[in-house]
Amino acid sequence: MRETKRTRRERECGLGFAWQLPESSTWALFCAVAITGALAVALFGGLRVRVVPPPRVIERKAEAVMIPADAEGRNWEILAQEAGPFPTRFEPASWPAMRALEAGSWPQLASRVERRPKLHEWPAEPAVMTVPAAAKGQRVLPQLQWRQEASPEAGRGGGWKLDLQRLTVLPAEAWPKALPDFQGEVTPEMAAANWRFLVRIGPAGRVEDCLALNPASPGGAGLDYWLRGLRFGRAAAGAGWIGVGVNFNRKP
């Protein structure tokens, strides 16, 4: 290392160290800043601050939907009930004919008499006899029975109006637009009964099969004929068996 003039002068004066160095230097400042920055980076890099979001408050609330008391509102009610966790189902105990079946079959089940079937000879078939359709040379005409039909308004359903209750969820266009008048005789027991039917609609919109769920009530044959006169939409043909109800209302 080259000896400066100042260092040589101080050594000649008897000084062992260079006491006249400057108070600060650029190199020392740079080293201090570098060391301090490295320590700060290491400190912030090793520090982990976890931010916890505030707890979520769950509010208990509910909504209520008001539906109109008409046929459209009844469709919404049936749709909500069928799509819910507890859809409606057929209860055999609520079927009026179930009690008659139980009363008729219970004595047979309770009896302990041994049944021994008896063998019988197969009945002989009668001989087939050929009957001529008509005598030769004679004209045969069918006998006509003239009968005067009573007026439909004279005590035969004239004061009653039938309403079709929709028990199956179907589009509005699948149901009949107009209901024909009931031409049969209406008794108080028939009007007070709770009529329920299972019907199957054909491609033409007509009722092909009809099954009454309360066959013990009188008047079911007349309602079966009335249901077969209804005209359903095309959407009802692909639904299979559908449930309907018939209610009797007094005409104003």
C-alpha cells in the first residue's frame, strides 16, 4: 500500500495511527444501508400476518306466497305439494269401498272350516242348430219401439252444474275448455258424494278408460258416461292415467 504524505508526516511526529481520517465516507454509508435493508427484507419476509374475516351472521327469515282462490291457484297448490318432500298418496283406508271389501272378506278369513273342492263332470255342450235368417219370399223388418224421451230440464240434472276438479298437475291447455250439461238424474246422495276418477285420455282427446274410486256410491255410471263426453287437449294424451274429481253445484 502506498504511503501518503499525510501519513508519513504523522508518523514522523510520533503518531502510531492515522487520527485525521474524515468523519464519514461514502463506502461506509452504502454498507450500512445495504445491511439495514437486508435485515428489513428478512424480517418482513419471515413475518406472517393472518387476516381473519369477521364471523358471518346467519339471519333466520322466511317468505310467504299468496295464491288466488281459483282454478289457477289450485294448480299451483297441487304443484307445490307434489314437488315437496311429502307428496299426496292414495290411502286405501279413506276409500269408501274398502270397508265393504273388508266386511265381505273378513268372515271367510276368520272361519277355520276346511275347504274340500268337489269334482264335477264337464257340462255337455248343446248342439249347434242352424236357424234361418228369414223365410224365403217374406220380408222381415226390425220391430221399432217408440218411446218419448223426457226433457233434460224436467228434474234430470237441470238444476245442477258439474265442475271438473283437477287432481293431476297438467298444463292449462290439456284440460277441457267447456263442460257439457249432465243429462242424468241427480239424487241428494249422488250430489253429496265425493267423486274421484282415474281416466286415460286417447290421442283424439276422448276418455278411453274410466275407473271410479268410489264405485259403491249410486250414480257412478252416469258420471262415467258424462266424463266420456269431455274433450281434453293433446297434452293429456301422453300423461297416462290422470286423476279428476267431479263436484255438483246448484245453478243460480
